[in-house]
Amino acid sequence: MKLEELLAPCPKCGSTDKIAHRKILDHSHAHAELDTVKCEQCGYVFLVNEPDDEDEKRKLLKELNKIY
């Protein structure tokens, strides 16, 4: 996620506060990888770190944002 995207306001509620969720790696409990970045106010999902395919990532983000 670029710095401009991180500082940008949420398109849903306008808040600039975001929460980064991380996954602890099983083989080393001292390291983690970024899982998702969500808006703190409304839960809008900015980033999902699962699929590498750009089309699938956009589809997943749309689906997640429908839920919130």
C-alpha cells in the first residue's frame, strides 16, 4: 500500500483512521505479515493480502465492502 493510499480518507465515511491487521507466522512467532487494512470507523477494507491476481483482489475487496 502506497503512502498516498494510506493517508487518503475513506471513500465511505471520510475518516483517515485505519487499522492494520496482521497474521503471526506459524514458524516464527516474532514475525508477522500484513493481512488487511480497514477503516477504523466503518470497516471499509482498503487492502487484502491474500490473492496475487489483481482481478481476484478487486473482486474480493468489492465483496468484503458490501458486507460492511
